[in-house]
Amino acid sequence: MSVTLKPKILFVGYGHLAKSLISKSFLNQFSIDSINSKNQFYSLNSKKLVQRLSSSYKYVFLLIRPSLFYEKGSDFNKYLDSKTIVVSCMAGVTINRIQEKLDTKKIIRIMPNVMAKQNASHTYVYVKNKKLINNLFKKILKSFGTFHMSTQEDEMNIATALYGSGPAFIAYLVNSFLEAGKNISPKSKINEKDIINLFKNVISLNDSSHKLDGFVQSIASKKGTTQAGVNFLKSQNLKKIMYTTLHRAYKRAKEISIEKQGHK
Ligand SMILES: NC(=O)c1ccc[n+]([C@@H]2O[C@H](COP(=O)([O-])OP(=O)(O)OC[C@H]3O[C@@H](n4cnc5c(N)ncnc54)[C@H](OP(=O)(O)O)[C@@H]3O)[C@@H](O)[C@H]2O)c1
């Protein structure tokens, strides 16, 4: 398909998340431009700066921070025409708040994560008008990985904590284990790859909470080494720490939904 016949998309903001959405299949199927804080227009297909933007975009993705949207959101009306569908990736910003700034009701909220480029995002979608989720839009979602249609907007805040921020929490946990492994054995060199493989193997063999529980029991024999470590994890209430981590992210998403203009 030639570039000109592909449906056109504009990315407003081209930061961490935007860059992570650009999978090969997404670029092959769409003609995507981006705009940054310096008002530079860039064609992601030709990888060149362009002088001016296309006249009509099928989709305009909001990939800016919520505080900037609350402050300057109405400036982005100039990128919309009557057919454009707005796709907001912003954490916490509700459809009603988006409608306060943009002169359109064609709005889809999605919560992807930075693994979309590798087709490994689990993306939550929320929309008031279900007709907006047509086959074309499903192609975009599938280029990111799997997706889930939310029935209530608050589910987007849960998804923000679990699937948007979650990958960072998991990376932090794995890294803490890695560091601890190195610290406990300063003399013998611990190979990072071996520990990463340990994580992968435990998860690939145990793909449910039931199996994981049984796995712990199968290793933790009475008064043995595993039980000593597991008892410590329990005494530190690791489950509560995990719950609070997710709840803090969820609560922050809810706070963003009611923040006023200009909040930093
Ligand atoms: N990061 C994640 O993993 C993740 C996951 C899910 C959802 N989100 C959501 O995605 C959004 C973006 O997050 P991010 O982490 O990608 O942020 P980021 O890296 O800070 O990117 C923000 C982008 O906005 C651009 N920008 C600033 N002012 C602008 C303006 N006036 N006009 C056009 N573009 C402007 C910046 O341009 P410059 O490059 O010129 O500074 C930058 O490219 C947030 O709303 C966040 O809630 C992020």
C-alpha cells in the first residue's frame, strides 16, 4: 500500500509511550505524523521532519502529560476535523474532562504500555460510543498486543496501575532480587542472565496463582531454608506492600481525573 493511501494518524506528543507504540505492523498499515513541544512535525514513516501537517487525520492520539492537556488541551482542536477520532492514552483524564477541552465527542480512551512495540501490551479500552471501535481501530489495538474492552471508566484507573505502571513495578522487583543476589555473594560472580532465566522459568512453569502457591509449598519443607526466607517475606507483609503499590498508582490516576488546570 502506498503511504498516501494509508489512513492518517497524528501523535500529539512523541515521548516515551509514543515511541513504544511504533511497531512495524502499526507503521506498515498507517501513515503516522508526530508533533512535539517545539511544534516540530515529523513523519514517522519517512523519518523526516515535515513542513506542515496533513489536512485530515483519521485518528489523533493524545500522548502528552495530563497537566499539559489541562493547561493547553484546547490548542489541539486545530488538528481535528468533523471525522477525526481522538485516542487518549493519558492516565486519569476522563472522557468528560477531554470533552471540556476538545470540540468533539468522538473520543476513545486506551491504556497501553511500553511493550506495545514488541506486540506485548495488554491494552484497556474505554469508549462511550461503541461504534468508534471498528475493524480499523481493532487493527491498531492488535498491533499493540492483546486488548480488553472496559465497561466502566474506573477500570481504566485499575488498568493504569496494573498494566500501564505494572511493568515498572515488576522490573523493580526483579532488579531488587538481582541486586540482593549479587550482594549476598560478593566474591563469586553472579551471572545476571542466570537470575533473569530463573524468573522466566518459574513463571513459564507456573501460569496460575494456584500453581504458584503449590510451587512454593513444594520447595518450602518444614524448618528448611526456603521456609526461613518465605517466613520473613510473610512477616514483612509483602502482599500488603504489593497491594499498597498498586493502590497508590490507582489513587494517583483518580486524583489526576479531578486535577485543575496548571497543576504540576
Ligand atoms: N510512559 C508510560 O509507560 C505510559 C503508559 C501509559 C500511559 N502513559 C500516558 O502517556 C502520556 C505520555 O507519557 P510519556 O511517558 O510518553 O511522557 P513524556 O515522555 O514526557 O512525553 C511527553 C511528550 O509530550 C510532548 N509535548 C510537550 N508539550 C507539547 C506540546 N505543547 N505539543 C505537543 N507535544 C508536546 C513532549 O515533547 P518533547 O519531546 O519536545 O519534550 C514529549 O514528546 C501521559 O499522559 C501518560 O499518562 C504513559
